[in-house]
Amino acid sequence: MVPDIDAALVTCHSEKEQAAATYRRGFGYHPLLCFLDNTGSPGRRCGPGNAGTNTAADHIAVLKQALAQIPDTQRHGTDILIRTDGAGGAKAFLT
């Protein structure tokens, strides 16, 4: 089983006062998602568009949410290899 963790930048329009721009200078959301090939729903962590969701704490929380969705009969005794990009390279997450 390979949980795949990655963030996405979802662009949307905003004319609200004091709306903060994303790191790409646009407006939107920056969710961190974890997809599993054998479940219908991903683990996810959403935050403000101008705040990256790429800390070790975010990765740990999303992975816990995703793994909790797997039935015990499938999760226990199954090898799990976690895939993430460079943002998941924090020592706290790897530990």
C-alpha cells in the first residue's frame, strides 16, 4: 500500500478586504492531500491560501487521517510505503 502525500494550489478569485495572496501571488487554497489507491476518500488538511500546508505536523496529521480510513483487516499485516515530495523531508515527519 502506498499513501501518496502532496499539496496542491487551488486558484480562486477573491475581492475581500485584507485577503492574503498565495506564495504564487494569486488567491486560493493550499490543501495537503494523501491519496490511497484502495480508498475512496483522501486524508486532507486545509489552511489559508497564503500559508503552506507543508510542515511535518501537517504531513503527520494528514497521514494519520488517511491511515485511519483503511479497515483494520487491510491495514494490519500490510506493508506500507509512504510517498511524498521534498516538503515531506522534515526529520520530524521521517521519524
